[in-house]
Amino acid sequence: MATEQTKKGKKLKALLEGDVLLSPFLQRHLGLLVLLFAMIIAYVSNRYAFQQEQVEIQRLRTQLNDTKYEALARSSELMEKSRESSIQRFIKERGSELIIPVQAPVELKK
């Protein structure tokens, strides 16, 4: 029992002092471990960039829909204001001297 505790204590001491990094296994595979950590960092940064682009795409889609609905509303409002009955009502409300012609326009020839 005491030997197990001393082994655990030595392992912990070796880990804290950095002796683990000097082990032959880690020295042989140091290049592979560096490559593995570099790939993990690249993966995480790539995923973050992808998520940021998705957020931007969603924001732009929302903005596009809002702009489409606003353009549709303005188009509808313009059509309503340009109708003959709306123009007649507008003229009467303003008390203008304009009158609506009864006859169709005639083209005069030279």
C-alpha cells in the first residue's frame, strides 16, 4: 500500500517537474504531436470562421427579406396613389381648379 502511494507521488512529481516530456516515447513522436496540435488548432479556427460566415449570411438574408417587403409595400402604396380615383379625390380635397376631361385626347395634325 505504501509503495503504491510512493509510486503515485513519484509520478505526480515527475509530471509536475516536466520529466514526462523527456521520456523516449514523447521524444520519438514529438513531430507527430506537434502536427496533431496544429491540425486541432486549424480545425477549431476553421469551424469558428464557418460559424461567423453563417451568422453573416443569416443576417443578410433577414435584411434582404425586410427590404423586399418594404419595396413591395412602397410599390403598393404608389399604385394606390396613382389610381384615377385617388387622383380625383386628391384634387377635390385640395380644392384645385383642375377638372377631369370628359372627352378623350385628340391628336392634332400639322
